[in-house]
Amino acid sequence: MNIVADKRIAPELIQKECTPENIAKAIEVLLSDPAHAQQTRDELIGMRARLGDGGASTRAASVVLEMLAAIG
């Protein structure tokens, strides 16, 4: 399950799960089911919008620096 989406959008093939067979299965589902492929694309586009622009680490560092300045 994707933490940010709070649901599974696409398989996360990590470490031992990332095999040629598992990759082929995931691709086969997308190629054989156009509705599923479109739903996956739509959900990924929605996730991108939800996550916002890049630079999250810079914004997080700024917040930490502000907090440190406030207590220091």
C-alpha cells in the first residue's frame, strides 16, 4: 500500500519482489486492461497534484531551521 495515497495504486516491487516475472505480470495487467491502465494513470496524476511541487526537503529544512531559531 502506498502511504501517501492510503491505498495501492501500483505494485511496489522492492528488493526480492522485483523479479522479471513480477514486473512482467504488472505490465501485462496494464497492457491487457485499458480501463485499469487509465485508472492507474489518473491516480498517479492525482498523487502528483497531491504531493505538490518539488523541493520538499528544502521546505522541511526551512521549517526545522525556524524551529531551532525559535528555541535557540
